[in-house]
Amino acid sequence: MGGIKIKLNKIAILSLLMMLLCFIGTASATEDINDTVVAESTLDDNSVSIDNVDDSNDDIQTIKNLDDDLASENSKISSTSGTPTTAYDWNTLKNKCEAPTSQYITLTGTTYTIGEVIKFKNSATIVGSNVSYITGGSTSKTPFLNINPALTLHFINVKFLNVNANNLLQLDGTVYLENCTFNNIQTATGRNSVIYNTNNLMYISGCNITNCNTGYGAVSNYVFGSTTSVVMYVDDCNFVNNSASVEPGAINNCGILYVNNTLFDGNHANWWAGAIHTHTNAQTEIQNSIFKRNTAGWNGGALYTYSKLKIYNSTFENNNCTTNNGGGAIGAYNYGSEYNITIDSCRFNYNKNLCEAYTNISTTSLGRGGAISVLNGGYLTVCNSNFTGNYARIGQAIAAATYTYENGTGGNPHIKICHNLFVNHTATGIDTVVITGNDYCFCNNVFINSYQATPYNETCICNSPKSSVKSLLRMSNDNVLTEWHNIIYVNASSPNDPESVDGQSWENAYGGKDSLLRAFRDILNNGVIYVADGEYTAEDYNYFPLECSRNITVIGLGSKVILKLPLESGAAGVTNVIHKLVNLTIAAGTSIDTGININSTFINCTFTAPMRFGNETKYYSTTMDPRMFLEYGYAKTNSMTFNNCIFKDIDANNVVNLYKYYAVNLNNCIFENITADSLVYREGTGYFEDDGIYFKNCTFTNSKFNGVVDSAANFDDAIAIEDCTYDSAVAIGTTEINGHFYVNATKLKVTAVDTNLTVKIADITYGNGFTIDVTLLNNVSGNVTVNINNKNYSITVVNGSGSLKVSDILDASNYIAVANFVGDNVTTYSSTANTTFTVAKATPTITISGGSKIYNVAKTLTITLANPISGTVSVIIGSQKVNVKVTNGKGTVSVNNLKPGNYNVKVIFASTSNYNETFKTAKLTVKKATPKMNAKKVTFKAKKKTKKYSIVLKTNENKALSKVKVTIKLGKKTYSAKTNSKGQATFKLTKLTKKGSYKATVKFAGNAYYQALSKKVTIKVKK
């Protein structure tokens, strides 16, 4: 256990820094703060790698190797011990876990239905199989409980399916969960979780935690009074589709948490932190993980923190939140402790803060931070990371704000944002980065097609933390003056003489206005030139023009890198060369005609002067570059690409003048304040099929021109001007005027519209289906998916509205319906919405059959529960009470032995999870039965002194009615007798000696059970 001891020592040191307790309790008014570059593998046309700064004075702690630590700790998981044994059912498992000595328990059964709570009394190991699973339970019980910190528990390959629990696993001690499955676990809705680390160490490795509904996260790491006593490692896990009625969706951390190589997908919290919440004075470190499609009803779509949070080499994609403090991916607030966030080498793609209007929760501002939002005093460092297509009304990518809240903690945020790439943050008039206050370091960030009107001072010294991912830009090992280099730094403001320095750092950057020309001469093939703010000209004509026949990338690292020199890039006989120029302003002087005779790509550049491409014909052997267009064994076409560039303030005949043999691509470019006959003009009438001109998603504003494209020949088959935005209406097709062939559009843009999805579900009573009603703004049609209780329902929307009647029967409870519409972002935007509805308990209808019964005739009383319902009812008849089982709505209770009389009947249905308690009363009358008598006429001889006459008395069921008195009246004389076991009564008649015929009446006077009965008979006497 040496590895564990090392970690505990580190934790002990960290504990000295902790001053406050972690708050997991009910949120206060203050806590509800709503008012409630990683480089790509290669340098492509749209990505730029920024070299990391290595500073020995870096005040950000270097991360420890979490992968190695986890590998060391996970290797101990298999180090289990105990007496080998098996468990076929829950009771056996309970007995083994509560044995006095350690047990190694293999599950040999299939279904383990949760019974009494297992309270661990030994260091048990539970090993599951492919077919065994634990299920059932109640939200009032915690099935697995350990309060002994000395125990070490292992769960290996154990499946938990369709479980209800207060907390499923509430465990002290050292706990290992390896390759376990937790699916469809429903806990109580208070401070409850599926997995609850209450003290000490927990390792969760290779586990799948899916479709769980909890109060405070699928996993909780919390002990009262300490933020260092609970330590958790999560490695190679999947958290998918989990939800919390409070927060967070996946992991609730109030201690020390390490997360590595783990997926968080589609988790949701009604409050904040769709995936992980780091509470006051806690600390979380995340590496190599993915957060996508996580959502928060309030702040922090994926993560929310009040304290220390470190994130390395991780991806955040399509996460969102819905309130102003926000953070579509990450949110933070100074609450109980200062947040301290370090983000290095991460990717933030298409995260969004959905708060676009003031609400009763968001009253002070609109949503902040499409990717990251921090509020008030704390620390945020973001470096070496890529941000693409994020959105919020304040700070499309990052927002750092200060607002005063009652009982809240104020202060300005301390911000470092360095060496990052921001791409495609295109919302008009909304800065990509917004920082409140002046306590910031903002340097070496590149904005491509991302709006940023507010300048931030870039003269600071940024101590960027070292990335855990190697930079993809190669650093040269050479440090020899006048050598050619892989990387060269140039700074027009530097006094350095390029002949006296090596250009390998900013301190030794090539200096002077013509330093860029010198760098072009010295750069190696596939090299990178970093250019500081300044104006670069051709004062020293020893290096004129700006020419380089090698593959190079030139990156401007500020907002004011201005080139006023000819860009004659290339040399005769060179073909397979591509130049990439990034974040530059090209403002050629009045006497300079800028010409480029080679393949070039411009990214995020600004042009304030017209350009001429290819003023001579060049023939290059195709063996040098087989990708080029082939014509008679030679290639004649060069390629120019402009991505996210701006052309502005130009008054000329053409903005771009092409020689015949050029293919030009302009993507997401802006033409502003242009006066020209055409924007792109092709000279001559000869061209090749590959010499196309393509405009995609470009914008033309405050500009006057006859054609976007003009040519001396009609070549509309090689022109595509698609999905562009204009000041005024334009026509599709070619217009010829005086030998000029003008084209303004070949495909008009279809503007995506907002959809603003709404979803409504009325409250219902258990046993009924429900109806989902959805609407989409602007009469949009399509399909909406609504998730209820982990089941998706698809609703077809036509002209803005759709409805679905669902026959599924939901248990009585409160439900959240999460609706999602996926737009194509061309005609419609995506939107989400949620609503709550209640399935109330139903009240059963009880029917009691028959108000009148006859003793021994109707043997049962029938109880009916409508719908039908099965269960148990209590039936009280008089003073007797019995429990009656009802199946498919029918149950019977015996009344066969009830004594005749009048009874009050009460049937009671006890409350269940889906039904209210109810009762029904009725009157029951049990009538006396009518007996049967067999009395026949008889003839006696007069000489016989005592004459015996017998009758038979039977019940209504034709059974002998024994031991009852009957009488016979003969004249004035009455005789009596009792029936025997056969129901026969024999009368002894005396003084009947005279010949004649006599009328007699036989009577049964009745009793408590049988009615009275009489029968007349004739008795004859003869000689």
C-alpha cells in the first residue's frame, strides 16, 4: 500500500491550506447566484498552433502524473483477500457480508432482490457475473452500508439494475468499484446519491453509471466537517444520462477528486453543474476527459466550482446552462472560498448559455460565458486551448464579471488568458472574451472569425502553465547565429539587429521594420514565423521582395501586425509550396502592387489595399506536385484561399485581380466599405476548369460594386457564390455589360431562424396516459425529442406545433420532461426546453356486491376495485376483520358462517405508491334460511296404545337439521320431540284409540339460523 501512503501524505499537506467546510446543505440565497490551444495534429487551413511559454517563475502548480497514480492504485484492486464463498440470493449475500471474517463472495444467482440492509462487518469482496444483477429496493432504505473506516471493500463486475434506494452504496473505509454497472437507479431526492463516499478513500474504475435519478448527484464525495478526509479517484468511467433534482448531475465533490479518461454525456442538474460540482474548499483535478451534452437548469452546464479546479487535455462540447452567471461548460463563483481554476490544452466546442432574456431568476444581466463564466473574486487561468463556435449574450467564449449580491462575496476576478485560439464566434456585436476590471494577463491569443471589439492590453508577461500535451510546433535545437531555423520570432519594435541574434525567442527576436523580410530568408521548410505587433515594410531592399520558396506559416500574435510590403511569395520553378499567413493586416502602400505567385492561405487577415495575384504564367512539372491540375503534362493553376478574412476601406477598380490561372476560395469573409467595379476580376479569356472562384458564407456591407465576380469571358460554370449576406437584394446568374460578365450570386443564403422550443404536459392522475404538447417559433416543422423518465418520445411538429398522446402509465411522482430540437443551423437553430408535471395518486373506486344474503346460500361477499387494481384490502364485518387479496380488481370474503342479522361492512384500501387510501361502507343483511320438512300421512291400528309418528327436518342445503325441537298438535293435545343426527324427530302419540281420520299440524318454531316451518298431515286410525 505504499502508493496510497504517498497520496495520503500529499492530502495531509493540502489539508493545512483548507480553512472552511464544504457546504452541501440547502442552498442559501447567496449560493443561488443567478439572481437566484491545443493544436491540431497538423496545421490546417483553420487551425493555428501557438508555442507554449516555458517560464521558471510559473506560479501555477505543475500537475502530477494522474495516469501513473491511477495505474498504481488500480493495480491494487485485484489484491483482494477473504474466504472464497458464494451467494445465490440476497439473504445469503447479507449473511456473508456480515460474517466476522473477510469473505470473497462470488454471485452465482441471477436476480438479487434487495431485502434487509447489508451492514458490512468484514472486508468483503463481491464479484458479479454476466447474468447476475441486484435490483428492487425502496427509496427509504440504503441497501449497502459501512460505517467502519478500517474495512476495505471491493465490488467487481457487479451490476445494479432498476434499483430504488435512499443511497445505494453509503460506504466508509477504503472502497474499490471496478467494472461495475449502475443503470436506472432512483434515489431519494434529498442529499442522496447512488454512490456515497462518506469517509476515507474510494476508487471507481471502468464503471458505467447511466440513467440514474438522484437528489445530489450519481456520486457524492462528502463527510461533514472536512474537505480532505474524503478522497476519490474516477478513471475510465462513463456517466451518461444521469439527472439530479438539485445538483449536480454526475459527481458532487466536497473533498478531493481526481478524474481521468472519463466520459460525461447527457447529464442534467435542475440547479447547477450538469456533471461535476466542486464545493467550498474542495478540489478537483480532471485529465483526458470528455464532457458533452450536459445541461444545468441554472449555472455551469458541465462544471461548477467555488474552489480549486484543474482541467487538462479535456473536451467540452455542446454543453449548456440557462441563467445569467452561466458558463455553458464551466461556471464559478466566490462562495465560501475563492475559486481557482486552471485550464490547459482543452477544447471548447459549441457550448452555450441559453439565457437570452431577463427572467425572475436572471434579473441583473443576460447570460454570460458561452464556454466559461466566473463571477467576482477568484483566479482563472486559460492557456493553450481551442474555443470554437460557443455562444452567450455576454462573452461568447469567456466572461469574467463582477456583480454585487446581497450576502454575496465581491471582488474582481484575476484572469490569465494566453496562447489560445478562438474560432467562429460570429454573433454580431458580442465580444468573444469579456473581462471586468484590470487585473488580467491577456496575450498571444488568436481570433479567427470571432468578434472582439474590446482590446485587452497584451504587454503583460504570461506565465503559462506547461501543457500536459506536447506542443505540435517543433522547437529548434539550433542556437547558432545566421543559421536557418524552424521557428523565428520577429518584432518591428525590437532594437535587435537580425545579423546579431538568432530569432529563437522574443528576447532575441529579429528587430526592425524589415525583420520579416530577413525571417523569410532564414526560415526552414515547414517553419513558423511569429510576428509581434508593429508595422513591417521593405526599408532594406537587400531582401526585397518578401519572397520564400518553402512551406511556411506566418502568425501575427497581436491585433496590430501590419504589413506594408510586396508579397511576391515564390520563386521560378517552385510548385509544391504552400504559405499560410495568419492574423495579419496587409496594407500595401500606394506605390506597391501586391502580387502573389504561389499557393497561399490567409486566415484571419485584414486587407486594406487591392491585391494582384499572378502577373505571369508559370509552367510547373506535375512530378513536383501531382495535386495540381494537369494540362499537357504541366500544371498551370495556383490556389489562393481566404478564411475568415476582412477586406475593408478599399476604393479601386477591383479588390482582387487575378491572372488567368488561379483558383480562389473565400470562406466566411467580410467585405466592408468597398467601392469597386468588382470584388474579384479575372484577366483574359483563357482559363482551366480548376480555375474556379468560390465565395462561401461571405458578408458584403456598405459596399458598392457591379459584380462580386467579373471576367473578360463568361465562365459561370466555374463560379460559386453561395449563402452570402448582402446589404440589398441581388439576382442569381450572370449579367453581361460591355464585355464584362458579372456574377453576384449563384445560391442565395437561407437564414436560420430561432425555434425557441416550448414543451407542456398537464398534470394527470395515475392510471391515465398523458399528452405532450410542443411548439417551435416561426412555424418551424420538424421532430422534437422529449425525454421523460429516461424514455424518449418523438413528436412530429408541423407549422410550429405538435402533440403526442402517450398511453404509457407513469408511477405517481413529479417528473421533468426535457425537450430537444436539433436544427440544421442553416434554416433553423437548435433549442431545448424543459417542464415539470405531476402524476398524482389515484383514488380507487370500491364496490361491495350484495346488500342481502341468505344464511348458507350466498357464501361470499365480492369486493371490486375498478380499473382493475390488484392488492390487498381490509374488510371489517361487524367486529370481525380480515385481509382480502384482490386480483385483477376482484376479491371475495366468506360470509357463509355469519349468523343471520344486520351488519355494517367497511372495506379499507391502504395507501400505496400510486393510490390514495380510501374506504367504502355498506349494509349487509343475512336472512334466516328456510328449512325443509318431510311429514307424511300415516295410518295406525286402534289397538296400539302408543303410536310412533316420525318426520324429517332438513336445512335449505338438504342436510339434517339435528337437535332442534319440533311439535305436533293433534286435536287439543300437543306432542314434542327433538331431531336426531339424521334430522328425524319421532312423536309418541297416546290416547288415540278411536277409529277415524285426524288432522294434525307439525311445527318447527325456528331458531337463530332458520325460519319457522309447519306442515299439516292426516293421521288415520282403523280397527
